Amino acid sequence: MIRSVTARTTAAPSVDPLTLRQEFPVFAHNPGLVFLDTAASAQKPRAVIDGLAEFYRRDYANVHRGVYALSERATSRYDGARETVRRFINARDTGEIVFVRGASEGINLVAQSWGSTFLQAGDQVVISSLEHHSNIVPWQMLRERANIELVVAPLDVAGGFDLAGFRDVLSPRTKLVAITHVANVTGHITPVDDIVTLAHAQGAKVLLDGCQAAPRLPVDMQALDCDFYVFSGHKCYGPTGIGVLYAKRSILDDMPPWQGGGDMIETVTFAKTIYQPPPYRFEAGTPDISGAVGLELALNFMESLGRDAILAHETALTEYTQEALNALPGVRVVGGGPRSLGVVSFEVNGVHPHDLATILDRHNVAIRAGHHCAQPLMDQLGLPATARASFGVYSDESDIHALVDAVRTAQTLFGCA
Ligand SMILES: Cc1ncc(COP(=O)(O)O)c(C=O)c1O
């Protein structure tokens, strides 16, 4: 059961992709575009593009430094964005929200600051077979530095998260469990509530990679009770270069800074520096002010549609796509099933995913092909690559019809129809 979702799934208003497309200028500038690569990065609504331009025109200055009105306005927008993020993920306080460049930087921050401070040789970090490279490589780097052990929880037979297998790999030496909330290759929703409960019972902390979840599911830090959560703004209809690390305040309080510079200090002498409390301690230098403002605009845009409505829309489209592709002879959905959201990977007999994506592009259908930054998962699935379609609030069934037609054409071209 997805605790953080079920509480809110009644009487949601619905998302209307056709009307919404008018809010995304990219579709007017690229007539006929069938954009099925939102898992890589979402297109931007007018509210974000225009709102950002307006911020630069009217309210822009550096933050936390000026005593003049313009800087105070910019600071209040920047601080306001942190409050919007807090509300979006239902964190307890804004001190738990650290602005980072994206999910990757958030995970690196945790590995370098918390990991280097609190983990010792022989301690275990448990990840799963479903992880994006961003939730593998930082832990391998920590293994080099601190001699920790990296343990990989297995897949079940359907290519999903194997809860029993996960339970088996936990041990008193497990100090951190770092797992994706929604897998970027298959869209698989991991059983995060059980993961958190089991990990905490072992005394381990939990980091959830919410990169593919935050744009699609209502996420609630207090209900999830995870220790760390990361996501990227650009996948939530916001700008690139901004993302969020959530961490429980008590944990952040004990973490040392990972980068030094302006803004993260209270006082500096040549002998000693006193650091700011969280979150500023982790935000050295001039922050991505406009990124934070853009993220706020994007999260407000999502809230205006309704998070439950987005979830219902993505769920329905995922099911529709799985059925449509599975119904095509010679096409197989990879690791799909009912617990998947927003992302559908598939293979077409006799057509390499890269060739497929190239042919689809000629039909104006943009999909992703490759290993999707999850090479260890590909190895386990015994596949060099997959084709991947992924959805946003502007995607609808007509996009899936275009996808299916273009796949059929590719099959004919390759003589495997
Ligand atoms: C599950 C997952 N984790 C992490 C990342 C990395 O995100 P970013 O490149 O925005 O840091 C991605 C990006 O595709 C992802 O899908």
C-alpha cells in the first residue's frame, strides 16, 4: 500500500492534456510534436517561463546581503520558494529543505557530508537493482574513501523490487538504505512504506530518490518518515539547475558542510569559521535564486492541477500504454505491471532501440532509447538497451496512438511486422 498516496485519492479533479498543451509553448513552436520523454526532463509551462522572465525584470538582485528594497524582495521570493517546497512535500520546517542543483547533487551531498562523517569501514549501504547511476556512483565513491560495503537488493521475477530479498540483505551493519521511489527505466513504484519500516527497525537511515516520483505522486515527508528525500526541479516542470534535498532537521543539524564559501557562514576569522544552521550551511555561494523562484512557480503549477489529478492521469496513461504496446505482435513491455507509473520501457523484436527511436523521430515522436543511466539494471535484465516512453500532464492517448503507429511502421521497415 502506498500510504502517502492513498490518503488523498478521492474526488480528484481531472487533468485535461489537450487544453493544457496550450500552456506549454513548446507545442506551438513544434507543431505535431509527440513528446514522450518527460522522465528525462519535463517541458515548461508558460507560468514558469513568463514568471521567471517577470522575476528577472522586476525583482532580481542578490539575496541575503542587501539592505535595499530590491534585494529584500528577491530574498523574500527565494525564502518563499523554500516554504513552497516545504508545503509541496509536507516537511515539518523550511530548515529541512536544502536547495541543490538536482537529485544527483542531493545524493552526493548526503554521501559526502553524512556518509563521510557517520559511516565507518565495514558499514553497509543498501541500494536496489533498480537505481539510476546517480544513486549508485556516489556510494561507490564513498566506498573508495571510507571502505564501506555496498549491498544490492535483488529484483523479483517481474523485474520489480523484491521486498523479501530486501529484508534478507538487511543486517545490523546496514546504516543507510538508498532506494528509488519510482524507477526511471520501468516506472516501478517501490514499496517505500515497507522499506522505511524495515530499515528503521534495523536502525538504518533511509534515503529515497524521488526524481520520478515527485512529478507524479503526492509525496509527504511526515507520512513517509524517510530521513532523506531528493528530487530535481526540471522533471517537475521547473528549470534545470535546481533541486531539493530534504533531510530531517535533527540529522541536518549534525551534518558538517560539504562546501565552503559565502552565505553558509555566521562568522569567519583566519583562525576559525562558525557555520550557519541548516539549510544555509549547505548552500555555499550565491544560490540559484531564479532557479528557486522557477521551481516555486512549477510546484504551484502542479498544485493548481491537483496532485491527485496528476497521479490519476499518469496512472491511466501508463496502463493504456502498457496495454497498447503489449497488444502489438513482436513488442514486449519491460518490467511493467500494475505498480508502475509514468514510464514504460519496451523492446521490439528485430529493431534496436536506437534505430527505433530514430525512426520514431521521423514521425515526430520523441522517445528515449538506451540504458537510461541504469546500466546495472540493464545487465540484470539481460538487455543492452530499451526504448522508453514517459509522460507528463500534456500527454494523452493520441500520443500513444502516434507511438503505436510509428512502432508499426518501424516493424514494417525492418521486415518484422
Ligand atoms: C530516478 C532518477 N534518479 C536520479 C536522476 C538524476 O537526476 P538529475 O540528473 O536531475 O540530477 C534521474 C534522472 O533521470 C532519475 O530518473
